[in-house]
Amino acid sequence: MATTEQSTTFEAPGRPGSPVQVKERYENFIGGHWVAPVDGEYRENLTPATGQPICEVSHSGAQDIELALDAAHAAKDGWGETSTTERSRVLNAVADTIEENLEMLAVAESWENGKPVRETLAADIPLAADHFRYFADVIRGEEGRISEIDKDTVAYHFSEPLGVVGQIIPFNFPLLMAAWKIAPALAAGNCTVVKPASPTPWSILKLAELIEDVVPPGVLNIVNGPGAETGKALASNKRIAKIAFTGETVTGRLIMQYAAQNIIPSTTELGGKSPNIFFEDVMAADDEFLDKAVEGLVLYAFNKGEVCTCPSRALIQESIYDELMARCLDRIRAIKQGNPLDRTVQLGAQNSISQLEKIEGYVQIGREEGAELLIGGERNMLSGELAGGYYYEPTVFKGSNDMRIFQEEIFGPVLAVTTFKDEAEALRIANDTLYGLGAGVWSRDGSRAFRMGRGIKAGRVWTNCYHLYPAHAAFGGYKVSGVGRENHKMMLDHYSQTKCLLVSYDKNPMGFF
Amino acid sequence: MTGSTAEASVTATDAALEAIALLGDEHGPLAFFQSGGCCDGSLPICMKDGELPPGPNDLLLGTVGGAPFYVDSEQYMRWGRPSFLLDVRPGAAEGFSLSLRDAHFVTRPAR
């Protein structure tokens, strides 16, 4: 390796000089202990950066989910009765531990997922820590409500934990999406059984190694295995009080059906095809704001496009299309793709060969349905040990919203661009989709941005920004993007029961009998 | 609209038919639902037949190796009413799809 590369690139996990130690194999984390899968089966876990193995991880089944549920149920009364002061202390200790191990977790996350370490160092891991800190804070400010029904009758409302919950994590932000689910559940006094995504089972186990003495035994349990066995055994289990899932739509339907069969709540986040809308006044001046808007379009390549809210449809007012697109293409051409562990790399590897082949398939579909390829469109074959990795060039198509590449989530660095004449047409195109998770609006006219924001049928409309994920802002879908929200202290309600004590202080009988 | 239409079609490669037969031996009758959205959203999800009762908006596109293949009717329209070719590719399945040890189902446009 060249000298300059050595100074900016972390050593891969397991190698001398790497911040990440790797064991040969990893078991399940149950009841505060490392527990081998009952059937003794393990699967090789690959890094998409090279296509080579990192380690082996347990390949569990229904029996292992039962063991985790045993541990969670044994812990639930104690944790549920633990004071919010103490629960807050534990969550803050998790946040402290994540921050103290920022580099190690960032490198592990990048290596397993393929995302650039500049993203995990600056976004994924700090945001995960902040999520635990946020819920550590807000839980202490929670209070029940008292309703005065009449002068002698009072309704006391208490929030009580649900008990034991099941949480299924996607592969695109393995640690941050785990934090989104685990932090509010634990803050509200629940114990959880977590099933990480099959392609990314390991980085959360590196976190578990760090916090095994921080979180009381049984409060957090992690079981790895295939969705059809392990995930289903968890989601359909009568011993969970809620199931939370992020993933694709058919499995989302299965999750909701299992929840219906057991009469428990579910929350689902199922993806999107988010419009990112640029009005002509964006180009009214050549200033920092225009620069920000250009970056806002190029954010489709953030995390290689493997983001549920990827701004994968750019809608540009036709009067500025040529000039804005030229600036954006210059920025896209300058994207540096390569080893995810190189701090200067902006675009890493797709998460799996399956994802890479899916992108290739959609690019082929785009060509065949007549979209104009503006840049990219090929697998990026890197050299050396990266030759076995799953790299795809940042790609842009111009076309129309009725094309399939505008209608389905590709989950790769593939942008579909189209133009609109006026605000009404922009809104029509933005809403002409099955999904409603995210959207972006870029305008110097605050009134127009507000109207658009309220008109778009999506749960999160970034206005003059994109891809910000503060813990104190609600996130979730309209339409088939799913049911429920994540983030924000409202999540405490999603992980709580409401107990109403209706108390009469009147000594007199009602008089019916 | 749980009935096949003349223009709708789904076919399968020999490798996919072989995988359906192997999984059928293990799990019994199977069904496919074309997924959408996040993560592995473009993949077909293979499950035991009856695991997910098809709803009024699921379109039966046809059968592959004896297994019914459904797609959400609005999704199907928005995808431009494609004909699907069911195939098998290396790597484990995501979601709750049944799969062989190191292979999973995919759909491609049939040509």
C-alpha cells in the first residue's frame, strides 16, 4: 500500500494493528452470557469489502429463541420495577461505552456492512450513542397524568412496561437501527430479544461484548439466525408483547399477521422511494445554499444507497435542470470509491452479492425501459484484495416517474431523475408512489417549502436538508412504508401499556342496587 | 383479484424448479409472494403455502413447480406488468423467505 493510503486506512478487523479483535466464532448473547446455539450450527460471516470471511456466527433456531425468551422473562419484573433513575444510568453507561469505543465499533460496522468508515465515525456510531443518551434523559422527565372526573373521582394514568418485546434489525445500519429499537424499549422498562439481520450479525455482538456487564442479565438478548427460522420463531411467539421490524413488504405483512394472531402490537418500517424536490429558486444565487442543495441531491449515494429513505427520485424544475444537473454530475464524478476502511473513501461496497446483482438487474431494466444513463451503470471492479468486493459505480438515470426504476426501491447508488413544470406537478409526481417514508424539498421560498412539506404523503419531509437523523425527530412511514414511528420520546408510548386506576373517594353507594 | 390473467406470467429456471422441489420435500407445499421496499425488497419471498393467506389485492400470476406466485396488484401495475422469471442465486435469503443453505430465490424480467 502507498504511504498516503496507510495513513488514512484502518487495518481490517482481526489483523495486527486493527482496532477490532475478532474471535473465530460468536455465540448468542442470552441472559448476560455467551450461549452456543442448541444445534451447534454456525455460518460464515463475510465482509462485502473483499468477499472474504470475518468470522463464524451462530445459526440459531426456534429453541435458541426460547432460551432467550426464558432469560428475558426472568429479568422482566426486576427491570420493569427498576427506577427510571437507574434505567437512565444504565442507558447512559451504554452511551458512554459506545463513545469510548467509537473507532473500534465504527471499523467493525464498516467492515461488516461495507459502508465507508467516514460515515460510521461521523454518523452511525455517534448517533447510536446519542440515541441511548436521549432516552436516558427523556425517561426521567416522564410523568403519568391525573384526570379529575368529578370532585370525588380521579383517573390516575400510569405507563407500565409491555414486558418482553421482539425486535428485528435490518442490515443497512446494523448498530444504529439496533439503537433505535433497543434504547426506547429498555428506557420504558422492557426486556428485549433482538434478531439482527442475517448479513450483518456480528457488529452488534462486538457491542454486546462491551456492555455485557453494563446491562443487567436478560434485559438485552441477541440471537442470530435465518429469518425463516429464527425471525419467525420470535415474531410468532406467544411470549412477546410486541414485535418491531424493519425490512421488505411481504415479511412486513407476515409480521403484522403473526402479531394479529397473538393480538399484540407491531411496528413496521418497510422502505420507500423518496422524492427529493428542487425548485428553480435554488439557483437564484451561486452561494453556500446552492452548494448545500447539490450535496443534498448527491446524498442518494450515502451508505451506497442502502437507506430506506434514500433520496432515489430527484425531481428538478425544468428551468434549472441543465445547470443544476451539470453541477451535481461534477460532484458525483468526484466521489471516491474504495476500501470502506479508508477515511477518504465516500462510497464503499454493497452489502452482499445479492444486493449487487439486484442493482445490476435494475440498471438493465432502466436501460430497457428507455431511461437515459447520465453516469455510472457498471460494477466497479477494484484491484488487489478488493477485487472480490461488491462495488457499484454511482449511477444516475433520467426518465419519467412511470418507469419501474422510479417505482421500486433499488437499495443501491442509483438515482432516477425527472423534471417538473410547476409546484402542482412536483407534488403530483412526489405522491405518485406506493411508498411514503421520506422526502426532500429544496427552496428559498419558505411558504412554498411549507406547502409542499404538508402536501407530500410521507412521514419525514426534510426541508432544505436531507439525511439528518436526530433522536428528537419522529421517523416512520405513510402508505406501504409501514405502520408506526421510531425516534422521539413518543416511542416510550409505543413500548408502554397505559394503566388507568379509576378511584372513587366518595363514601356513598351509587344507588343502582 | 386472486385469479390469473391471460397476460400475466411467471416462469422458472431449472435451478429454481429444483430448489422448489427440494424445499417442498422439506416443508410441504410452497407459495411465493413478490416483495417490495426496503433491504431485499425486490426478492420473491418463499413460504409454506397458507402461511400468508392471499388478500383481495394479491394477484395470482401463475404457478411455478406447483407453487402459486402472487404479487400485490398495485405494485404489479406500477412495475409495468412485467413477466417474471424465477431463478436461484448464491447466498442466504433475507427476510422470512425459505431458502436452501446457500442459495436464495430471485426474480428477473422474463425475456
